[in-house]
Amino acid sequence: MVTRSKRYVKASALVDRARTYEQNEAIDLLKSLPTAKFDESLEVVVRLGIDPKKTDQLVRGACSLPNGLGKSIKVIVFAEGDKADAAREAGADEVGSAELADKIAGGWMDFDVVITSPDQMKHVGRLGKVLGPQGKMPSPKSGTVTPDVATAVTEFKAGKVEFRTDAGGNVHAAVGKCSFSTDALSENLTTFLNHLGGMRPSAVKGNFFTKISLSTTMGPGLHISTGG
């Protein structure tokens, strides 16, 4: 049985789980709830009307949020030569090749995003079993396998968020810090949902968004309108 903190119980009592809230109303309510001892993120979970067992219906990508994520993102890059130099200049936290792959294979995971030049997949490919379960395996669809590693570093450092469907057909993402204004969070959320909506697989019938839930990192969730 899960034991909830007094703060969580108090916050949960202020949320109507049976109700569907409008977007800004939901954000205002979540920002007003009793907080944890750190600046929590506003997190969204979108249940998609897909069959997650069919590979042609899986969704993966990345979205640049207009107001960023409000946190420092650790980005590492697999590149050599001029591309490695460009990645460092763009602010990559670590840049390497075979030796970086060995470091990760040895258990080092102190990073948020992995970007690689296509020619480095010979090293990154063997890390699939390590990076895959963490959701950190580079992919062309998310913009993390690219010849322009410097631009990718800049974008992810500025607040580009990766996402992918899980085994239940859900997409999870953070869209900013609760200390952001309601308008800033709403703009980020709208941008993310619009981007995700534009990735609807052609094989999907009916509603693409079947449920959207918002919560803070440590707080209860509530439902918002899916927009039809």
C-alpha cells in the first residue's frame, strides 16, 4: 500500500478527480496547491488512441518549448573533429567517441540527453540496452541523431523536450516549472500538445488524444479537456 505524505493528502483533497478542467484553470489550481521543498515541474501525461503493440502507431519526437523547461539540462555528444569542437562551443557537457561509450557502458548515467553524429552510431548502437530503458537512446525522429550536433545542443539546452509512447500508449513530458507564470506554462503546454497532435499516425482512427492529465512532480493529477 502506498503511503502518502500529509502534504499530498491535503493537496489531493483540493482536486476533483471526476472533473475535467479547462487548461488555465487547471494550471492555476496546481500552482496553488501545497508545494514540495523544491520548485516542482508541471508534468503532462497524454493517453493516445493508438495500439502500442503496432510499431506503425508508436510516436516519438521532440518539441522546443517557447519558455524553456526552467532547469539545467545535461547534454552529452558523440562526435569527433570539427563537430566535437562545435558541440563544446554550443555548451555540451561532455563530448567524446568510443571512450564516452565505454564510460556509459561502465555505468555512468549523469546526463539527460544524448546527441550523436550519424557516423558515431557505431559506438552508440551498442548502448541500446543501457540507454533504451532510460529513454535516452538517440533517434533521428527526436533530432538527437543529426550531422548538426551544435544546433541540437543549443536547442536542448534551451528547453527542447523529448517524448515517446510507453507500453500503455501514453506520452509523458515536463512543460516547465511551477514557478513559471500561468501564461508561460499554458503557452508551453499548448505548444507541446499542438506538436504532439501533428504527429498522429495515419493508421489511428477516432480520437488521437483520449485523456490528458496534469500534475506537479510530487502532487496529485487532474484531467483537462482533450479538445475533442
